[in-house]
Amino acid sequence: MSTVVGATHPYIASLLNGCESGHDQLSWLGERRAAALERANALAVPTTRDEEWRFTDITPLTRVPFQPAVAVPHPGADDVAKFIIPEAGVRLTFVDGMFAPELSANAGLPYGVVVTSLAAGLATHGSVIERHLARHARFEQDVFAALNTARLRDGALVWVAKNQQCPTPVQLLFLSTQKAVAAYPRCLVVAEAGAELTLVEEYASLVDNAYFTDAVTEVAIGDGAQVRHVRLQREARDAFHIATCAVALAKDANYASHAITLGARISRHDLSVRQGGEGAEARLDGLTLIGGRQLADTHTLLDHGRPNGRSRQLHKCIVGGAAHAVFSGKIAVAPGAQLTDSAQESRNLLLSNKAHVDTKPQLEIFADDVKCAHGATVGQLEAEHLFYLQSRGLSEQRARNLLTYAFGAEVIDGIPVPSLVEQLEETVLAETQSAE
């Protein structure tokens, strides 16, 4: 049946146009899509009057009548080659949100490691998918997560069985090729107890037009498992990108995130990490590098729900031109989550007088035996550092470029994929030199 009738917001109604529920072969999937559809119809587009969006005006997004992506000829292998990570022997490629098997690669995986499309995975790992899909990324109060779930048809599935190790990084590549379309990428990553995985999730474009990416990723990490997650967003400069990533940590689980934001006219990344087992650890590193009139918003939640949790977060922003960066990070410690050790740092570098940063680190603590800290800095390059480099023979502009590069490289160097580190360092260096 049609589901757009009665949508609270006309823009949401336009995005839901043609979306129907009740036709899934699996009853549980149909029920979750229908529930998400109901919430999407009930919710409105967030505005700056909403506390969680008060620094981020997405009005320009609502002015473009995006249509669902249609099947078109996929780009050739030569067009995709520049995005391929050599270390990743396994790659799933999606074009405008649709799986492209001919642009994907599988060098051969050991028993207990599955990297496939969600549609194919339903036939072989349906019970795993049912247990986790749309269970971690909550859509009840998030209209964009609800839209993604309502339009859920396919996506990426990465599953590593108990005590197994994926021998190669896994790359999930989402490419945009069409103008004025909306795509809804979906990823489900499950690492069972004792498993190990390195994942690279990348969003890029082959066009310079405006389009909309509404992405949702769910990561479930079992007892003692380890997941290293690199997320690279380098959409077209006229694009819009809104993404949700929800991570669930079991006992002694370990999660390391490296999130790099470079592209899109307006982007938003909501990352929530919930500690559901004692002794879990998380490390969240992020870098935003924007200029022109870009707006990039990062919201994070480190939710410590059990004792002996440990987390560290470093988020950096390099903002030039008249760009606007937002960082809102919360550390939440639940009652009973004693011996939590958590620290958060937001460091921001302004490259021009028109650049703007809003940073909001937060602590919400309901336990009495914890060690938690947060801090934030916003400023320009230190005059003393510039003077020192100039006294060694560098021009003022080259000194600025070197210091800016070093500021961003601190985050990039922690990425566990050498070729990607080299590639991103070249990107940061090129951006800093472009002002010469």
C-alpha cells in the first residue's frame, strides 16, 4: 500500500513517494520497514530550533526535489580504479545505492568470514541479519534513519564468525553517478566473539552535481572481538550527506573508529557507541577538512552502560574559507558503570577570518567512581610556531601549510591502512598548498 499519505512534512512525503510496505517475503523485515515508514511519516525535517540541530541549517537540502536513483549503466573499471585500496582483497561496490557485483572483488575468504550483499546474505545468514538489522540504529526519533530503513532493499553485510580473523581489510565503496537523486546505503557489520576485522567504508562521487546520500551503518561487536573502522566521506562539493553509525559493544570488545570528512556541501555524521558489556574499549578519532561554504557536522555519543569501560576520543577540524564545522560530543556514564575511564578532546584550527566552528563537548555522569574529562580548543596557527619556521628559511605561506598539514596528519597517521594514509596525507597537503 502507498505510505506517503499523511506525511507530516511535505519534503519527507516527496522522499517517500513510491515507497511501499507489506511486500517483503520475510515478515520480520516487512514489519521493521513498516515501522520505520510510520515513523518517517510522523517526523518532520529537523531545524535549528531542535537542540541537536541548532548549529546546522539543512534548509538547502529541502529545496532540491531529489528522486530515487534508477538503474543506469555502471561506470567502467577504469573510473573506479582510483578508489580501490590495494590492501583490501575484498570489496563491495555500490553505485547510487545499488549493488554492482561487476565492480566488486573477492580474493577468497576463509571459512567463517562473509562479505556479501544484504539481499544475498538473507538466504544464507538470515538469523544473523534478523538479530541485528535495524536493532542498533534507532529510527524512532531520527527521520533520516527512518527514511533509510523504510527504503531498505539491499546493502552490505560483513560477518566474521567466532574467533575468526578477516585476513584482509574489507572495503565498502559507495559511488554516486546521478544528478538530483537520493540514495540510501545500508551496512551491517557483525563480529562475533573473539573475531577481528578491519573495515573501510567510503563515500565518493564520479559527478560534481547535487545529490543526496542518506546512509546507515550498524556494527555489532561480540565478546572480546576487535573492529577497526575507517570511514571516508569525500562526496561532491554540491552534494548532501547525512549518515548514522550505531555501534554495540559486548564484554571486552574493542572498537577503533577513524572518520575523515572532506566533501559535501552539507554533511552530518551521527556516531553512537554503546557499551553493553563490562570492560569494553573504544577509540574515536576524527578529522574534518573543509573550505569554501561547506558545512560539516559531527555528533558523537560514548555511552558507558557497564563497569570498567574505557574510551578515548580526538576530533579535529581544519576550516578554511567561509566554511562552518560543528562538533557535539557526549560522554554518558550510566548508574552502576563504575571505574569508567573516558576522555574527549576537540581541537579546531581556523584558516581564515570567516571560518566558523561550534564545538560542544559534554559529560553526563551518573556514577561516582569514574575518571572522565573533556576539553576543546578553537584558534588559528600560533605566531611563535610560524616565526620559528620562518626563521629557518620558510616563507610565511609554506610555514602555514606545514603546520596545517601536521595538525591533520596526527589523526590520519593512526589509520591502519598504509595506502590510505599516504593518499589522505597527499590530500591534506594539496588542500593546504591550494591557498598559496
